[in-house]
Amino acid sequence: MTPPKPKSGLQKQVLSLYRRALRMTGTKPQATRPKFLLFFRYTFRTNAKQISPRNVSFIEHLIRKGTRQIESFEDSAVKDCWVSEEMVRWNEEWKSAAQRTRTT
């Protein structure tokens, strides 16, 4: 088996930002955590699908934008976030695809 390829600095930044978002979610009220998780999962995964890994400047822009967004969500006054119908539909499709993968 081949050892995994080392991650680039940009990949490490994205993963670090995602981990920060997940940790921040744990500080929110129990009732709203699923909305925060959905918001971040949807945002990261849709961006990953839509952006070429070679578009470094745009990825750096999204990292800066995401950092600012997470910083605003980390404020203890923020208790909830808005989730669109599109995000909810995406989540249902994602869950059903994951379940189909597990059963096959």
C-alpha cells in the first residue's frame, strides 16, 4: 500500500478552518448545533466541488472569508444561524447517498 501523499499548506489551512468551525459548533446551544453543522458542511463541500484545486487565489479568498465568518459566529451572543431550503435538501440527499454507500 502506498503511503498517503503529504498535504499542501493550503490543504492544511482548509482542514484547520473546518476543524475550527466544528469546535465552535460545540459551544452553541444543543438545539442549534445541527444547523451550524449543516451550514458549515454544506459550505465547505459545495465550495470543494465547485472550485478547481489549481485556483489558489480564490481558495485563499475563501479561507479569509471563512475565517471572518467563523470569528463572527464564535461570538457568545450568536446562538443560531440561518439554514436555507437548498441546504436542507442537500443534506437529505447527502445522508441518503451515504446510507446507500453503507448498504452496498
